[in-house]
Amino acid sequence: MKKEVFTQPLQFSQEELTKRKEKAKDRILNGYYNNRDWVYPAVNHMVFNSYDEVLKAVAEQTKAGNELFTGHILRMPIPGFFEVYFYKPKAEIDAILKAELERVEESYNAEIEADKKAKTELLANQLFEQARAKAKKQAEDKERKEKEQALKEAEEYVASLMKGTKN
């Protein structure tokens, strides 16, 4: 059994929360790898089967005010198909960011609460075990003293019997 050591519980740090929010924002805006492929939450991935359709879509996206996403190499995923990446509309990106930042803050607060609960339980168990060990030691000391007292009384009794036989 591994002995756990009580350490101070995590405490809220605005700096840590800000750092986590910045990381989440970067993941939303620039994408991230999820162990299988790249995910771009703030980007629309469009695939077309003709170059004319690509040009038309680019013109429509530019006209709508959406910026070209340059964080991914443009390629032909399948021969005869073309792909292009544009950022989603600003309002949609803001909604995605707001939801993610709220999730990050909730997750951070939940992590702090879970750590606080775990540390409280650990300390309570350690204090309980300490009190139990102290009570056990006191009981052993009391038993030892009672045995010593009984031995002393027995020795005195035997000694008094022996005095009576010498006379």
C-alpha cells in the first residue's frame, strides 16, 4: 500500500485560468490534433469537384467577410476534388469560443473542488488512523501497566507468604 502524503489543495489562480483559456482559444482558432486527424472548430472545410466551384465558393466566402484559413495546406484530397478552408462567420466563432471558455472555467473549478475533496478525505483518513493508533497505544500501555501491577501484587503476595513460613 502506497502511503499518501497530504499536500495543500489546489487554489484558484486567475493566471492559471487565463493560461488555460488562452490554450483553448488557440485550439479553437488554429485547430488541434485528436490522435487521428486534425480538427478545426472555427473553420469550414469545403470540398469541390471542379476548380470553377472552388473559385465561386472563395468569392462567396470573401464577399460574406469570412477570412481564408491558411493554417492547413490546400490539397486535392481525392483526384478531381479540391478543398479550401475558410473561417466560419465571426458570430459563430464567438459562440464556439464562449462555450469552450465556459467549459474550461467549469472544468478548472471542478478540478479544484475534486482536489479539495480528495485532500479533505485523505486528511480525515490520516487523522482517523492517527487517533486510532493513539488509542491502540494507550490501550496497550494501560494493559502493560495493569500486567506490571498484577505481577507486582503477585510478587508481594508470594513474598508475604514466604515471610510467614520463615517464622
